[in-house]
Amino acid sequence: MEKPRVAIVHDWMLLGGAEKVVEQLLIMYPDAPLYTSCISPRWQEKLADRDVITGYLNGWLFKKIRKFVPFLRQKWFSTLDFSYYDIVISSSGAEAKGIQVPEGVLHINYCHAPTHYYWSRYDEYLKTPGFGFFDPVARFGLKLLLGPMRAWDLKAAARPHVMVANSKHIAAEIKKYYHRDAVVVHPPVEVARFAKHTSTERTGYVIASRQTPYKRVDIAVQAATQLGVRLNVVGGGPDHAKLQAMAGPTVSFHGNISDARMVRFFQEAKGYLFPCVDDFGITPVEAMAAGTPVLAYRAGGALDYVIPGKTGLFFDKQSVSDLVNCIQAADKKRWDQKVIAKNAAKFSPESFRKTMGKIVENEFALLYNKVNN
């Protein structure tokens, strides 16, 4: 069997944890080109030596109106030609999974989540679309087009030969919305960057998040204010002013900070607060790599890495009182930083590449034998 020709496909190369998956896939397959609807200058520079295929959607106008034109991405991805390749790996939480490959070409989809704005977070997007002045237009369009867009998304999700989920939570969502099974491969986390533990006495708590309603940073801010404990809030977003207004004197806001400063925040904190339902949650695992326990709402991706009493604690309601009780319980425990960090090490990029590589190899061998026997 000759070395298979591989292509990588991703929704867009802009920001977020999904790009970390693409980065590792490109390391795994150094000769593979990358197909994506649009790419930021930072990623363009980083991938200067890589063959990156984009189209008209990478123009400045379409980048500006990217959120408004999912139907154009549907069209672009579904008309790409992959007849030259043996294996195509799509990384997608939106339209890239809708590519079509010829018979005999293996398509493996790494699914970050069933498309949020059609399924699990439709009501949330309808309430706060995130388009500012154009929110009424976005709401109207989402209501008007929901039926046909969901129909396309279901059809697109049926196309990959294999679906890989980034957590058990997302595997359940794939089953619920797409009616198919998925194997779980956790996303890569740069745990080594946080692994050097300081001897500094740990004080206060930290949360690092996009400040939007579903992230529930408000619960963390109110709980810290009520208890009078130190809380460092990292990040920004549309809820920033509201969060500042409800914060007491022990809560500090730091905006977007350097990687080095983020490491220090994690290494010096008594705990990381994680009050939202997330698909996986890379940042809490980064905190664990620094030996920091995670206090998480009992749902979503956190179920895959928070081990109660060992790597963190759960609280059962997204309420200030439940998080207050959780913080008080965490303060009474003696945490073993080395045990917490050891559990985080399971989510390293090396572990991702090894597990994902085996899946690709096994699935390609199965398809190859089926086609050639």
C-alpha cells in the first residue's frame, strides 16, 4: 500500500480552540494541504510554508459579513474537489463537514459540536445573536432559514464515514441531533506550558473566558463578591461592563493578557472556576496542568476531566449559592498539585496525535480492504 494522500479541511482559521486541532493535524500530515473558507493574517503567516486553499470567501468583504453567510460556506465546501486524495479529515463545528468525497476516499470528521446556532444554542443565539446593531436582522434570518439550514446540516453530518467527538458530551449531542455514533478523542492541550509549579502560596481564584451570557461569568463574579474572596477575571466580551458593575472590591478584571501572565495566574490560584456548559473546555485543563483544581458546573466537557475530590469539585446548579458552597468546600480540602497535573497530562498534543493517528490508520485500512477485495 502506497502512502495515502491526505487533505485537511476546517471551517475558518481565525481564533479559538478548534484551530489547535487543525494545528496538530497539520503536524501529523506534513504534506497535507489545508482547505478553509477564510484565514487570518496571523495564521497565514504561520502557515506560509503550507499549501492553503481558500476562495472568494477569504476576501475582506466576506470576512466582514462571515456570520451572515453560512449558506455561502455550505456551497463552497460542498463543491470542493477531493478526487486526488485518499483521506480527507474535516475539522468542523459548522459547514466544513459538508464536503463531498468520491467513492473510495475516506472522510473522517472531527466534530467540535453539532452546529450551535441550529441546535443546542439556537434559543441563546436568537436572544443574543452578537451582531450589535444588526441583531434584529440576524434574528429574522435565523428564524426564516432555520428549517432549510437544519436540513442541510443533517445531510452534511451524514456524509463523513466516521465522526470523532471532542468529548463524551459532544458524542451525546451528535447522537441526539445527527442520529449517529461518534468515537471520542479529546482535543490537544498545551499542558507542558503550565506544568512548572511554583512554591508560591496560592491565593484566590481565577476564571478566563469570553464574557458572553452562556459562559456564566456572572455567577463566578457574584460568588467571589459574596464570599469576599479574591477573583482574577481574564478576558473580555459584551458582558464586560455588566460584570464590572456587579463586582465587589475583591474581584479584579485583567482583559486579554499574555501567555506568560496566564501561566502565572493559574499557578498562583487556589482554584479555577468553570460555571458554564462547554463542549470540552481547554482552559480548565490548562489550569489543571498548573496543579490547580477546577470547580465546575456538573455538565458538558468538564465531566471528562474533573474527578471530584481529586482534580476538582462539581456544583449541581448554575447558581451563586451552589458555587459559593463549592468554593467553601474546596477551601477545606488539601489538594495534591502533582496528582492534578498528572491527570491533565493525558490531554497533551502527543496523546491527541497518537489516538487520532490510530483511528485514521485503522479506518483507512478497513476502507482500502473493502475497495480492493
